[in-house]
Amino acid sequence: MKTKFTIALFAAISGLAAQQTGFEDGTRQLKGMHSRSLVSATGTLELFDSMRYEYNQKGLLTAEIKYVYNRTNSIWEQESVSVYAYDENGNQTLMIDSFMDVSKQNYNYKRTTTFNADNQQLVQIVYKWNKNNNIFQPSTRSTRKYDSNKWLIGTDFDNYHLPSGTWWLNGVSFNTNNSNGICTEILTQVYDSTLKVWRDNGKSKYALTSAGLVATLFYEMYSSGMLKPNYKKEYQYNPDSTIAMETTYTWNAGKSGYDNSTRLLLSYGAKKVVTIRVNEKWNTTSSKWEGTGKNTSFQNTHGWIDSYYVFSWDNNSGKWIKGSRYFNQVNANGYNQMQTVWNYKSSNDSFYKAVERRYSLNILNSAKMKETMKPDVKVFPNPALGVLNIRCNQPFVLEVFEPGGRMVYTSRSVGDLKLNRENCNLESGMYFLRMNFAGESKTTTVFWQ
């Protein structure tokens, strides 16, 4: 399966997921967000952070850039970047997650994923950034296995052994499926390097309802040479198959039974949207359930959440006490255009505005979007004495290869980029520069003197 690398800017803000519709006739895209936060020293809302978003021509969110506002210097400073890529079927094949240090150049990790012809995940590899060599170093790998029915039957987990440059298998899982292909048991095993044997590590057992929904989850954990009960979860459903309650029980070895632990109660409004969420824990002293947190949401006439309140439980009064309130300005298509956060002040029983987030929405025609996203690249001077300039009209991921094919450097940019050969730890000579854009890549040959 040929992979198309796509580079753009994406973000998910404080649990508010961007929604997408209408990519055949046009695209509705969240293009930006900036927030103001209350500063105690001034008592006013001042610039705090911002996000910038862009999409590929298929409307897939493919990266995220976050900025924080430096009030001392009155400038925006880039804090983190996450870049994504997809294949032609829309499967995510690449994620690069990075953050900026003092030098503004510090990578975190990379994840690559391959899929089979049925769009099922096959191999996923996680890399960690090696600052000394300016490359991503393999770290862990998982390989999924399927049977002739295309059902998942197991996964191999490997760790990369740096001295030998090879993968070492250190964990496996085995799935048991019923006649309908629904998983009813997962057994995990790890390699015991001391005893030189494979041993059980954990087991999850799923009891199903007649509709194929999980009624009970039993989890066993390895302890004292064998698998022993650890916890279980029970699920209760509404007639429309939405979860009404989830209860967790922990194993009590002393009485050889399960004790109440926590539970979650959910209520729904229109469009199966959760409107009330209550978290409770079991009080062993009073032998009853007590609240720990509650969220209450309110829907507008279109069914979208336009506000929600957060409460916490006060054990002394035995009542829910006020917390934060969130108000959203949501349009008819469900896109949030602004959010304000109000915190509660108990001293005078009032709310004050603590955060304000504004979202910008851009609606583009698909054909226009493809035209504007056509990369325009200039690399100069070539040959270069020391510094090589790359000018581009869109974000990209750069990979530098030696003539033999070994990647010796990688970077990412939201536009123009300057490369200093010595800072990149590169010798003089010929290199191939591959720039990965939204839906395509370009390669050019450069010479460093």
C-alpha cells in the first residue's frame, strides 16, 4: 500500500473535538483558536495560548501547532507541534509529536503504522528522538495477527535492542473470539528473563449480553506465580444500547470476593448526547455510594451542547457544590465558535470569567483548496557554503539522505527553513532532500561545501 505523506496543522482543544462535514462539495475547517486567561495580578483577561490548524485536501486533520503568549516580550512563542500523515484510504500512518526547548528544536517521539488491504492495523513502531545523531531511534513495536476470517487473534510486542540493532520479543497477547467474531478473552504473556520462560501476565474475560454488548469484564493479574482476580466491571444499558451505568469492583483476597469501588452513571438527551455524568465511590464506613463529581450539560434547539456545569461533592453538607461553568456559542452545524469558562467564588456566591476561547472557522471549496495547497519550493544556494535556505508556501517534513540511502537528518517547518550543515552534524558532500507535503513529496539534490 503506497503511503501518501500529508503535512498540515490540527488541534483538539480541551476535550472539544473539531467536527467535519461536507468534504465532497466543500470543507468546513477549524482554522484557529486563541484564548485569554484571567491574570490575578491585573484582574483582567489577557492573551494566554493559541492553536493553528490546517487540513489536507481530503479534510483530514494532520498536525497541531500550539503557541503560548510571552507577556514580557509581547510575542507569541511556539511551544509544541504534532504532525500526522495518512495513506490513500485515510489510515493514519505517521505521527510526529514534538515540543520546543530553549533552542526551539527538540523532538519527542514518532509513531508509524502500516495497514493491510482490509485497512486493518498490522505493524506500529514508536521511535524516540536521538539528539546526538539527529535521528529517530526505534523503541517499541507491536504486530497484530489475524485469522482467515480477518479477526484479530493476537499481538506481538517487541523492544528495540540498541547495541545489537535488532528487535527482541518481550510480550504477546492472544485473543479468543466467539462465532460472531466478538472477543471474549485476551491473555497477555511476558518473557521472564530470570527464569528464561514465558509466563502469563494478565487476562481479560468478557461476558456478553444477547445483543453482543459487554455485560461484565473480569481482569486477572499475575501475582505470586499465578493469575489472580484483580477487578471487574459491570455494565448496564438503556434500550437503545447506550451505557446507563458502569460499576467497578476490586478483588478482596481476604473474603475471596469483590468489593464495591466506583461507578459512573450517565443520562442522555437528544441525539444520544450525554447530558448528565455522575461519578461516585463506595464509602466503606457508611456502606453507601457517595458522589465525587458531576457534569450537567444543556443542549440547544439543534441538539448541540451549548453549556455545561461542573459540580463537586461536599461530604460535610452532603450536597453538590458549584464549580466551573462552560458556555459555548455553537452554530447549527455543531461548530463551536466561542467558549467562556466561569469559575465559582464561594465568598460571595458568584461566578467570574476565567477563560475565553475564540475559534475561527473557514469554509473552502475542495477544488480551491487543492489549488492553494500546491507546494511551491525554492532551495538555494546550491551548492551551499554552509547555510541552505528552503522557502515553501506550506508546512512540510524534511528528510535528508546520504547517497547510500541512509537518513541522516529530519526536521519540520511551517514554511521557510534554514539548514546549517555544521549544526546538523553533516559532512560536506552530496545529499538528497525529501520534503513531504499534503498528499505528495518532492526530492531534490543539494551539495554542501
